Amino acid sequence: MHILEAEGLTLRFGGIRALADVAVAVPKGGITAIIGPNGAGKTSLFNAISGFYRPERGTLRFDGADITRVPAHARAALGLARTFQNVSLFRGMTVLDNIKLGGHNRLRAGALGALWYLGRAAAEEARLRAEIEREVIDFLEIDHIRDLPIDALAYGLQKRVELARALAMQPKVLMLDEPVAGMNREETEDMARFILDVQEERGITVMLVEHDMGLVMDISSHVVVLNFGQVIASGTPAEVRRNPAVIAAYLGERAARRRVA
Amino acid sequence: MRIGDFHASYRHDEALFDTRAQRVWLGLLLAALAAFPFVGGSYLTYLACLLGIHLIAAAGLNVMTGYTGLISLGHAAFMGVGCYAVAVAERAGIPFFLALPLAGAASAAIGLVVGIPSLRIKGLYFAVATLAAQFVLGFVFREWESVTGGVRGANVPAASLFGFELAGDRRVYFLIAPLAVLMLLGARNLFRTRVGRAFIAIRDRDISAEVLGISLFRYKLAAFAIGSFYAGVAGGLWGYFFRVATPELFGLPLSVFYLAAIIVGGLGSILGTILGATFMTLIPEFLRALVGWAEAFGLEQAGVYLAPLRQVVFGLLIVGFLVFEPHGLAEMWRRTRRFFHLWPFRT
Ligand SMILES: Nc1ncnc2c1ncn2[C@@H]1O[C@H](COP(=O)(O)OP(=O)(O)OP(=O)(O)O)[C@@H](O)[C@H]1O
Ligand SMILES: [Mg+2]
């Protein structure tokens, strides 16, 4: 069963084709990795799925419904959560408030209820707080930083807070754009453990863009390879690793890098 | 310097102490507010009423501009809507406790009319739309004579409760002060909930706000409606206080006055709203005193320059704070407090 299916996605920036007729099917409950050289279109694919790039062609189906025309905020409400390649937290707020924002769609208070606060708004805020403490903060081991402003955190912790915010959305699909970029060995292992727990214990489908091939091969159940905006291979990690087109794409990149250096 | 572990283990006690101390302070403050018009004399009571109105209006503007990032150049016009609404409501025999919410609602409704077309587009466009609203509403105030009384304006009867007239500053004070306290509390409450968090998220990074499921359009509209509601109530109180509504009261200079208040006080801060509104209430009084002295010392024409002088000072304050202290008086206050908190171990 596929929880997310993209077909014929095409996205252009001026002369650059970021996505060219991309088809991706994401199996429910697994970890799907999207890999490919720099500029291959991985982030663009995430942006098209989460809804703030409008592809010029193609369709998207999520959990049985066509979401091609659904605006970004409504896709989030349907159960699509994501993190960004360059951390995108709200710097003026504390860690806790950032995470609470993930719960936005599960709360109901309107403007008047919020102004009055007492009663319903206060009760649902208390519920959210308790739930976040239990299911997100304890789980990701970030109790010691909940009251700190984002700027006070090291990069690795910021990435973890961004994951926390996405988890607070209780999504069906979690899209992680380079979750371990810039992390040391230990932080990477922690993150890998969290991702596996999210998938195994909560049944959340994970999509993952990552350059760390060790991590990709270790934890993903399905791999899609992009190059110049096109899908050049997909399959199990073992299949993809043997695929000559993939090897060529990566060797090509390495060769090109050598020429530049 | 507070150290993390220390803070964590004593957090509970500290919070308890904190709230108890805060309750005592709040009680004292409320008592002082209740006693104020009896102790303060007529001039200070007048100033307090004016401050109350400015507080409500500035709180509304800070919700939209400071917290949500929507710059409004038409706040005064929305106050005008509230003021005229109260004049009309009183003529229809509607009592003040209904007329004031109606004034807020009327203003919020016009806010929606302006906001729905202009909030779909980002940034400057909205500011220009509010500027247009400022002038269009001013035009309506002047020309719709049957309702507004044109340039001569409309009289506003005193608010009355079961035949008891809230006439005179001291009595109106007891209408304005409680409302100002309530509406500041309301503004504070907003930011303890998902609604206020969404506002800040939109201001800080609207792309990631959307990815969290926040509809930018809906929440910008909500912020604008809340801000306009506050302006409407403040305008209504203005009517009950000055007992008159005229078009030139609610012009662009007053809108700029409120922008100055929240910039000087601190954008996106309740404390900033309070400090800024207080500061800006006192500035014109100070300038008037200054001009008075100048006249007393033989500069007989000094009075002529009062109005332009005021505009120049407001402008300088806006620019000065934006350049040198963008977080306003609230930040200066926090810095001072931190200084004494750490003193003498760290300076
Ligand atoms: N907003 C944009 N405006 C113009 N061009 C863009 C934009 N976003 C992406 N591109 C271009 O589209 C192509 C694909 O970019 P994308 O960010 O999707 O790559 P990526 O696979 O995520 O790369 P990386 O591994 O470096 O993150 C690149 O050529 C990039 O320059
Ligand atoms: Mg990328």
C-alpha cells in the first residue's frame, strides 16, 4: 500500500528543470530515502509535496485523496509534516513554544476564546503541554532545553527541536530534509535511533533526504535516486547500490568535484 | 548567571513564589487604580483616562504590527469608526455596555472589508491598503453628514447606567480603566494560546508557519480584526470621554502616534505597549508645557509651532528607536533589571 504517490511532477525555475516528470510511490509505514547528487531536485520534491512549490504538471495523492490543488497549510492538517534542510525554527520563541506550534491544528481555540483564555482555551493548552512533555520532549530527550530560546542551542539540538515540532503534529508522513547534516557521529546515531523509533513504534511513514549513505543504507527500506530532476533508480538499498546508473551519477559527481579541486 | 540545573530543581518553588509575589503586586496595582481619581486630582485623572484609551488602541496595533508583522497606517481611522458607532448607537438609545462592543465589532467588520482583498498579498501592499483606508474613511467621516455630522462632527451623549450619567473625567475613568485592564489582559492571553503563537510564527517565518498547518490568510485576517476591534473600542471610549466625534481627530497623525507608541515601547511586547503608550501620552503634555514656558519667556508665537513640533518629535522618536533600540523601552527596562539582578557580580 502506498500512502503517497507522485506522478509526472514537473517543476521549473527559469531555465532549470528542478523536477522532470518525477514519479515516486512511498510505501506506508516504511522509511523511504530520496538520494542524489547536489542540485538533483530532492528538496524541490519535498517542497512540491508539502505544497509551497506549485509544480507546473503532475499529480499528488496522499492517503487515498488527490491533494494536487490543496494549499500547504491544509496538507499539513491532513498529516504531512516536514523539517527543512536549513533549520527553520522561530527564533523569537522558546523551544517549548516552537514545539507547541506543531500542535496548532489539533487545538480549537478561536480569537475570542484566546482573548478570554479561561476555560476551554486554557484546558486545551494544558492538555497539549502534557502531551508534548510525554510524547515529544521525553522521547527526544530535550527536557533540559525546553525553556531556552532557539539561538542558545547548538546546531544539532536545533535539528532535534525541529523534529520535535514536526512530531507534535502527529503526522502520518514525516519528511526529513537532511536530518543529520552537520552532525557528529554520536548525534547522527541518536538521530538514526529516533527516526527508527518514530517509524517502528508510532507507525509514522518517514521520507528522508540524506547525503550520509551509511545512514541511508542502514535504516531505509526503500530508496529513490534523483539526478538532474529525474528518477534514475528506485528499490531496496541493496538494489540501488548495485545499479549502474546510480554508480555513474555518483562517480560523475565525484569526478566533477575532482576537476574543480 | 542562573545555572541550568539549579534552575530546574528549584523551578517549582520559584514559580510558586513568583506567582504569589505577582498576585500581591497585581492586587496593589488594582487598588491603586481604583483609588487614583480620588487621590490624583483632576489633571492626572484626565491624563489617566487618555492613557487608558491610548493603551487599548496601542495594544490592538501591537497585536497586528508588533506580533503579526502587519504594518497599519490607518489605525486612527478604525478608532474613528468606533467613535462614530458609539455616537450613532447612543442616538438610537443603545446603552454603553452594548454600544462599546458594537463599536469594536463595526471597526472589526470594516477591518475585514479592507483585509480580505489586501491580506492575500504580502508586505507593503497591506500597509498601503491601510493608508488608503485611512483616507477613504476620513472622507466618509467628512462627507456622510447625515450620520457623522460632517466637518462639524457629532456629539456623543454621556454613557449612562440606569439613569446614572458617567459624565466628568472621574466617572468616565471608571469606565475606561477597567476596560483597559481587561483588554490588556486579553492581549496577554492571546499569546498564551495557539492563536498568538500562530501570529508570531507568521511574523517570523511565514513559510514554515504554513507547513505547520497555519493558514496565513486566516490568521492575518484574525490579527487585523482583533487590532481593529481594539481600535473600535478605544474610539468608542474616546467618544464617551471627549463627548464629540470629528473627522480631524482620527487622521493620519493619530495613526502615526500609535505607530510611534509601539515602536518606542517595544514591538511584540505587552510591556512595550504599556511603556510606549505611557511615554507617548506624556510627550504632548511635556511639549505643551515647553511651549508654555517659551511663551512666558516672551516667545509669543511659540504656540503656533506646537502642532508641527509634535509631528517632528514623533517622527524623530520613531526613527531614533528603530535605529538605536529596535526593541524599545521594554528592552531597556529588561536590561536595567538584568543589570540589578546580576549586580554587583557582573556589570
Ligand atoms: N527557489 C528556487 N529558485 C531557483 N532555482 C531553484 C530554487 N530551488 C531550487 N532551485 C534549483 O533547482 C535545482 C534543484 O534544487 P534542489 O534544492 O531541489 O536540490 P537538492 O537535491 O535538494 O540539492 P542539495 O543536495 O544540494 O540540497 C537546483 O539547480 C537549484 O539551483
Ligand atoms: Mg536540498
